[in-house]
Amino acid sequence: MINCTGQKELGKKIKPTVITEAVIHDTDDPAIWINPEDASKSIIIGTDKDTDGGLYAFDLNGKILRKVSGLKRPNNVDIEYGFILNGKKTDIAAVTERETNKVKFYSLPDLKEIGEISVFEGETERGPMGISMYKNPETGDQFVIVGRKSGPADGYLWQYQLSEKNGFITGEVIRKFGKYSGLKEIESIAVDDEMGYIYYSDEQFGVHQYYADPDKGNEELLVFGKGDFKSDVEGISIYPTSGKTGYILVSNQQNDTFNVYLREDPSKGKIAEIPVSTSESDGSEVTHVNLGPQFPKGVFVAMSNGRVFHLYDWRLIEEKIQSALQSSAQTK
């Protein structure tokens, strides 16, 4: 296990391969839509967080392709594939709109609005922030897991099962779960569909792990990362190297690094810390899919101050992880 290390020990910061065009206000969270016909034409979806905010689509060169304007403080965004809408398989982006207490749905890649859910109804603390989507690999059922600006010590997250009503996506709450330390807030949520786990960042505490399938119950499985972060525990991204192995990357926001844990056993502790050029990174996302010559092993996308997203060639991150693992093996 690696303890908090200085910048010199971590080595040079990785430079982004691509920096997107700037949004108007404040980038917050990205997602990656893989184009099924040509992966090199895949799209980065990202939020611009403000009272007059937006949802943007960028190409892999960072150019703005299209955007949805006039959203009321959109926070986080996530993507799922193949929801049956009007008899057709539709890829969707789900976005939290904090000032209206809603989750809004958009079809991909065109960003057409196709539904919404009013969330945390009946609660005093509503303001939705974090969101992640889950598709049960066996049943095909789709869900959103939503977090909020503040909430109770247990039952902080609500899970909604999605359905179609009158040609639009809606959903109903089927589960309230998730412990909260009370230290700051919970924003970043990530789901590993394949392994069936939900992870979320309890910002000054650690990362919690639960089952994604509501039928498996609300027992907390693990908390990891305690003591590994300078201050806030932020964006979570999962990079698979096989069906059951890979890496979980978590933003060490105030250190401008990403802490890396083993997907197959995060309880083993931090295996690497990746110094990046992003400043105060909040949201992030990664894919292992070959996206063409620039990103043959996938791309890691991180929000940065400066109203932009940074796109990193995964090979540069992998190199740092392998180097940290080798150093660790030599010191044992």
C-alpha cells in the first residue's frame, strides 16, 4: 500500500492528449458514448454546471458537436445502452438537474429530451447531484442511482427503475440505501454493471461499495480509501482489464491526482497514484474500448478547472500504474 506521497515521488504529471473546447460556465462531469458503428466517432458527453447550464457533446478532438442549453444547474451525467423506447433500442444519457429536483433523460447521440423523473419526493433535502446508471446483465432492467447535496446517515441514495410511459422515460423509486459519514457530501457514484457493484464517494471519508441489484439487499460490503486523500474523495471511474479484473480510479481532488485500486479487490488498498494535469478534478470517466490511433487502449476523461475536460491516452496511465506496481514489488 502506498501512503500519501509528494509530487516529486509521483513523477511528472501526465499531459492530456486532447483538451476540449471551453463551455460557458463550469464543467462538472463527463460520460463516454461509444459509437457502435465506428468507435473512433465516439462522443464525450459533459455537463456545464450553472443556473443557466447545459449538456454538451464533444468529439474525440475536443470540438463541441452539439449542446442542450437552459438546464438549471446540471450536475452529473451517466450513460446506458439499449433502453427499449417506442419499440426501438435507444442509448440514453441521464442528467441531474439540481435546481428543479429532477433527473432528465436524453437520447444519444442526438441529445433529444426523452423523459424525466422528479427525485427525492417528500424529503426536505432533495437537490440531486450524483448519478449513475445500472443495467442488470441478466434481466436487461435499467436503473438510475441518484445522490443529493445532503442527506440522512442511511438511505442517502435512491434507486429508480426506469420504464416507458406514453413514449417517454419515467421511473419509480424501488430502493433507498447508502451510509453517509456526515462530513461533507456524496456526489460521485459509479456502477460496475459486469461485477454488479455500486461505488460512491463520501467526500472526506472514503469510498463505499454496495450491490447494484436491489434484490441483493442494502448491506454495505466495503469502505476503502480512508486516509488516502488530501481532502475530498471525488470522481470514480472503472477500467476493466478482463471480466473480473481491472482498476478503480478515484479523484484525489485537492492533490490533482487519481488514486488507483484493484477492481477485483479494492480492500487491498491504493496500488498507485497518478499525477495529472487537470486542476481540482471533480468528475471523470474511462473506457477500455479501442477508439482509434489516438486512444487504442481507450480514453480517460477528467473535468478540470478552466471550463474544459481533459482526454488522456489510457496507455500513459497504464504505464504509471505498472511502474508503481513494479516499485512496490521491489520494496517488498
